Amino acid sequence: MSLVRERLEEEIGVRAVGSFSVDGRSMPLAFANSEEQVLALLRLAAHRSWRVVPVGSGTKVAHGPMPEKPRFGLSVRGLSGVTAYERGDGTISARAGSTMAALAQVARSGGNHLTPDVAGPQSATLGGVIGAGSSGIDRLRYGPLRNHVLGMRVVLSDGTVAKSGGRLVKNVTGYDLHRLYTGSRGTLCVILEASLRLFPGPERELAITATYFTRETALANAVAALATSAKPTCVCVTGPTNGRWTLTIALSGRGDVVAWERDELQRILGESVVLEADAARTAIDSLRDRETDATLRASVVPGGMRGVLAALDAQLAVHRATAECVIQPGIATVDVVLRDLECLPADAACVSGVARALSDADAQVELREAPAEVRAGFDPLAVVPKSARALMTSLKASLDPAGRFADPFTSPVRV
Amino acid sequence: MDASVAEGLRAIVGDAGLATSRARRVPYECDGLAYARRVPDVVLLPRTTSETARSLAFLHERGIPIVPRGAGTGLSGGSTPVEGGVLLSTARMRDVIEIDVLNRFARVQAGVVNVDLTHACEHHGLFYAPDPSSQKACTIGGNVGENSGGPHCFKHGTTTQHVVGLVFVTAAGEVVDLSRPSVDPVGLDLVGLFVGSEGTLGVATEITVRLLPAPPATGTLLAIFRDLDHACDSVTDIIAARLEPSALEILDQRTIAVVEASVLAAGYPKDAAAVLLVDCEGTHVEVESTMRAIEPIVKRRGAFELRHARTVAERTQLWAGRKGAYGAMGRIAPDLYVSDAVVPRTRLRELVRATTEICEKRGLRVANVFHAGDGNLHPNIAYDRRDKDELARVLDAGDEILRVCLAAGGSLTGEHGVGIEKIAGMSWQFTREDLAVMCRARDAFDPDRRMNPGKLLPVRACMETRSRPPRGEAHEVRT
């Protein structure tokens, strides 16, 4: 048994220590069941000079840059539960280990909608989603996650427990540190509790789907749909599946408004299928959950979408590879699923080539289910100017002076 | 201040970029918080990011404090040079650099006036959403500093939700260019931290903002009440019914009287105890659907008359009264203290009543005009700063209002910022640990704390972080 595991078990008990792996490297995962245990584990890490990776459900640890030399993962899944739900005010506060499904259920029971609608909500935790900065499939309608985080309580590596923001829908008191922590990937703190803004629960949900022979036709129809006055929850083009591309448009809101939007969109799309209620939800969930398969995500300003897709096509041709894509032209993202990767050198070259080509096409690229060697050699912060990078390093040094939290941003590992 | 400082700055920004005579410096002695004043030692008006960077590097070498300022319309003393030093005005940085219609963003210099940006893009069918009451004068850079809101941020969110890129200059004169628009921040969200930092992290010189498509339809409804409580309750009910108007604003009787007596008269009935102004944006179907759902709610709560704006002119007139309310208050007193607390939207009635009672028991004249949909109260206390006794009562009332709102789960400020006005209140809302972490974040940008000193963060909290071990050394974990 490793020394790290032994000490962790001494601290919080044998049954509270599991394992997880990043890129094939296995390490202990400590499940804290109380804030006191979180503090105790951080104290242990400080005493032993061990680097820690804060983990939610663990599904996104391998996304983006690799944490540098972590010794154990610290999960707060045991810290769950809603601490405040203000139905009339449209806010919810919960401990970081609460699952998104549980929070969505509470919100729904009061007639509210929880955003982000993320992949795998049964296991995705509030803290993990915020740490990873994940916006869900409903981003087109509701905006990015960081706009909905109202406040947070966190613990820094030195044991300081501090809050920022609050539980109010409007509040500019003090620094918005919760915005800094959102998407910080555990670099700065462990999130203990967070508050989110909720939205009105929809009276009606439906999805419209249409199938096309070419990606360009599907995208042209998606763009036409986006140019209408309708406010879809999402507009996705997926494919190719059996040589076809599918456009899916999700609508939600007041019944009469959704009906008008449906008619307006069907008029533009021509032949299409309308899915109502549960069938619509199933279609949207299926789109949402495909995110977990993505090898990489490319984000670009809408005007750059054409160039990104052209770069993708060219690279796929060079490597004689195939890919399935989930394209969201409204928020200008492309999730690329490169098929049948087995981490062979040729596959790595393909992923690496695609990532670089998309970066060169001005896309911001996040590697997800990519081979470790590719992630190790890819610097997503390459587009960040030196002065900004220096400030990030300075913030890290100020909030985590001993470098206790693994740092995927300012010093990603190089193999 | 040593004359050589002014000369060194003049070499960078030229004569047009420097104000040294007292006559030219006095207008910068305060912002909208009129009772706190200090004339800056020098006023610097750079034209570009480069001039700003060179000036700040020059001042960095000499350890001189810098106070950034937009148009000076702030209401919390955020641009008052309480510790002297150089006041840096963005008044000469007025260029709209780029409007990207396809990607729906605009890149502007910090001194561009808020409403001018919307004017610059409206012929493309786009607009910039944050609309503070001072939008005809306030600047985008000032809005970034304060994370400003406005009536329509109920639907669209405050400034931070609209800023997608920044160029700012640190206290040391380093240019940080984060102007490349991206779907999500790359690395740590420096832009998110910077917005609302009240000039304590640096000077924003160029801002990239999101533009929104102009809605195909906008509906405006004026609901008239005989009781302010009922107007508040109707807002609580509209939100609880999960309706999504774009603005929900309340004006009380005193505000109505003042507005109607001014050139901004909007036709509000003078015998009303309160009016609720509702805007809905979207498709015609959406606007009609939302309005149709709101009408029975406000009627049930006692609205005795509903007026729908039928034309753009009617809508503009109804809103002119709301937007001009602060200016109209000048009719009853030379100075106005605008409180800015936020409260849970389920407790509007009791807290509006409480704030009014707090003022009335001190013999103060208070008028309420507020962003009811966001729970953002604005008790406006009319006073004369030359009357020391009255000023003391105003400040006392202001403190009690904040304490009452905090006790109800509220916050010190919803859009005006902390500045110097609410700096003592920071330790009512936050613990020492909370404030110490904010100070540590500030130190990453400005370890000498020369950017806008005396604002936002209480000195004592920051002094405590000074006693921490130096960076890089392991800290003892608090148990």
C-alpha cells in the first residue's frame, strides 16, 4: 500500500479512500464527508507537501491540460444537499457534492429550471461542473454557466474558508471571486458550496428534427433558424450518421410562444419532425450526453465556423480518419468525436494534427478524450498573452502560495 | 506633488492630456457622492492604451497613487481621490474601434459613452444591453469598473455578462490584452474578476462587449397603484409566477410628484401612491403573452389603472420619467444620497417600508425609485451637504438601511459599487477571512495597492494580509 493511501486512510477511514486514474496513472481518491475532513486532508497535504486534485464526479479531470504531479484526488461528493431554495426568488444554494440531477429535481418541483443542463447529471456534481466551467446543452438560451453562479464558499489550500457573492440575483459587492473560481479546474480552491440563479420552468418543451444529405445544408438551415425571432434552447447539427446530417432544435417556454416558434421554424425548415414532451426530452438528453464522447471541442466566433470546419475536413483527409461532429452554430462550438482511437501513434498524430489545425483556424481548442501524449504536448494557453499568463501565475501564487493544488493552467506538465 | 511628475507625464500625453491648474482639477474632486471631496494633485487624460501604460509605468517608479475615472457619474465615491495622487480620466478615449455585426460584438475605448455605443450599432439592428440611468453620460469603462446595471439588466444581466474581452493596464504599467473574444475564458477568468473591481486592479482602456439583436417587439405597461406595498407585492407575484418581463421598475409618490413637476413629466398620475413600469421584449406573441399574464396579477394586487404605450413616443415618454427621476430630484434639494442595497425579491414590501421608516424617523425626505424586479432598492434621500446635521442624519440612515437589508439576507450594493461610501459595510457583509482573500487577489495585480486606494476593501482587512508569510512559503492550516 502506498504511503499516500495509508495516510489518507488514517485520516478519514479505509472506506472513504478509493482510486481514480488520470491518463492511466492511478492514485488514491479521498472522499471527504464533512468540511472538517476537507480541512484535515488539506492539512495533511500541506504537512507532506503533496499536491492535490479537487475532483467532482471525475468525468472531466482528463479534459484540458493535465494537472501537474498530483498525489491524490479530493472529492467532496459526500458534501451534498440543498442549503437554501428560494422558489419565489429563483435561487438555489447547495453543497458542492450535490448532483445536478438532484438540484434540477428540486428546482423543477418549485416550477423553476436549473441551468446548466449538463451531460450525465446523475453523477455530475455542482462543484465539479463549476470547477470545469461546464455550460450545458441549454447555453444558447440561458448563456454560459459563469453568468448564473451568484456566489460561492470555498476553502483555500491553507485552510482559509471564504465566500464571495451571495444568494441574490443582483449583487456587485466585493470582488467576483466566484467568477474567477468558475472554470479554474481546482487550481485555486476546493468549492464547498455555491448558489445558482434559476429560470422559469417551461410550460412546454418540444424538439424539431430535420435530416439532410450534406452538412452544409443542415448548417444553412440552422443559421436560418437562428436568424428568426425564436429563442431555441439549443440548435445542433450532428452527423454524419449513415451519411446524413441531423438538425435538432429544442424549444421551451410558455405554451403559446413555443407553438408560434414551432410554426415559424417548420415554415423555414420544410420537411421536419416535431417531438413533444418525453420524446423531446429524450432527444435533447441524447444530444447533451454526446458531449462526453468528444475527443475535443473547438470554440470560435460564429464568423470563424466555416474556416474551422474546413480545417477539420482537411486534417481528416490527411489522416484518412472519420469523425462525428456535434456542431452548435449559435454558440459557435464544434465537438469532434474521432472514432476508433486506440492511442496508436497514428491516432495521436491525427488528434494532434486536428487540434493544431483548429487552433490555427483561430479556434479555442479543449482536448477531452484525447490520448495522454497529445494532451501533454498541447498548450491551450498558447493564445494567452504573456502578461495575462503572468497575472494568472501571480493569482495562483497569491491564493495557493505553496502550490498545494495541482495546476493545469500555469504550469501544465510536459512529457 | 513634485512638479517634475507633471512634467514627466506631460512628456507622455502632451498638453491636452494633462490638467494641473486648480481650476481644471476642481471638477474632478468628487463623483455623484457629493459630500466626499478632494481635489486630485494632477488630472491625467491619456488618449490611448500606450499613453496610459507609459504614464502608469512612470507613476509606478515614483510610487504615486492612481484613481481611474470614467464620466464621474458614480454614486459611491469610487473616483474620488481620497488619498490624493493622479486622477486618470478616460474622457479622451472615445473611439468606437470596431463593430462586428456578424459576430455581434463591439470593441470600444473605455471613454465611450454608454448610449453612444447603442447609437453606433442600432442601424445594424443591434444594441448594448446594460442601461444605467446615467447612460447618456456614463462610460463603458466606468460601467466595467462598477459592474453597472440598469432597469433592463433584470432580463439581460449586469455589465459582467456582456464584457467578452478587455485591454487593461496594471499599476506597474503592464498592458494585459485579453481582447480576443472567446466563447469561454482561456485559463483563469481574469476578465470576470476585473469587471466590478472598481479600479483597484488596473485601468481598462479597451473593452469588447457583446451586442444583442434588437427585439422585434417591445411592450410597455404602466400599472398605477394607490398603495406602494401593493406595487411591491405585484412584483413579487410576477416573479413567483415565473414570468419574464425585461424590466420591472417602481416609482413612489414623492418621485412621481417630483418628476411630474419637472420638464421630464411623463404623465404619471399625481394622485398615485406608486407606479409600476413593466417592459417586455421579444416576438409579438411573446410580448402579448407575457403582458396578458401580468395584467391580472397587478389588478389583483390593486392596480386601478393600466396604461399600455401604443407608440414608440409613448414608450419613450413613460421611460423618460423613470430615467430622469434622479435629475428631477434636484428640484427639492441640492444633493441626493442614493442608497443601493439589494434584498431578496420575496421581501420587497417589508424592506421598502423599513427603509422609508428609517428615513422618516430622522426627518429626512426620501423618494423611492428602484429596480423592483432585481430587488435592488434605491431610497433616494434629498439633502443639503452644507447642513452638517442633516448630512449626519443622512449617513446614519444610510448605514441603518444597509444593516436592515443585510439582516434580511441582502447585500450592500447592486450596481453602484462600494467605493468609499459603503467601505465600512464590507466588514458587516463579509468575514475577515472573506476580505483577506479579496486582498490576496488584489495583491496579485497591484502589490503596492496604489490603484484607487481607499476604495472597496477596508484598509484593516488588507493590513492583516500583510502580516501573512511571504508568498511561496507554506502556511499553517487554520483549525
